Amino acid sequence: MYPTLDVTELDRLPREFFGGGRILPALVPACCVDMGLLATFQDHMQRAGETVQVHRMRYDRAYAFERIALGHSAADAVLRHVALMLFEIYQGGLLR
């Protein structure tokens, strides 16, 4: 008799959904994104007159990339640097 394996929602997704990457296209695991870095990003974005939903940054990659691009185009040098760091994390460069 073979043991049964638990099937998760991720197991039910088609392989094409993953796009060959190590991270789900729609998710960024909370353990992979430093909350302090997100808080710094949020603070500097607020100073630039923009809002950031930190919770959504953790789970919605499309939203995160839109906010990161906006932050990277700001005049604030610190905000641009933090945006670049977040971009690297979301692209998987710092997760490997």
C-alpha cells in the first residue's frame, strides 16, 4: 500500500503558471521580503505623495512592480535605492 500525499492548491495549478521560475507569479512569500525594507519603502513613498499597501506588496507581484517602478522614478535617492533593492528581491536575484 502506498502512502497518500496531501494535495495543495499549488499542486493543482498548471506547470505553465510557474513560468519556469522559483517563485509563483502572483505571490511573494512573506519570509522572502524584509518587512523593515517594505516599511522604509512605504515611508519614502508617502513622503513622495504616494501610497503603498505593504500587505499587498507581499502577495500581489503586479501591484508590487507597479509601486516599485513608481518609486524608482522618484526624485528621492533613498527611495530609488530601496526600490531597486525590492526589484532585485521580487525578481529572485537575492533569493537564490
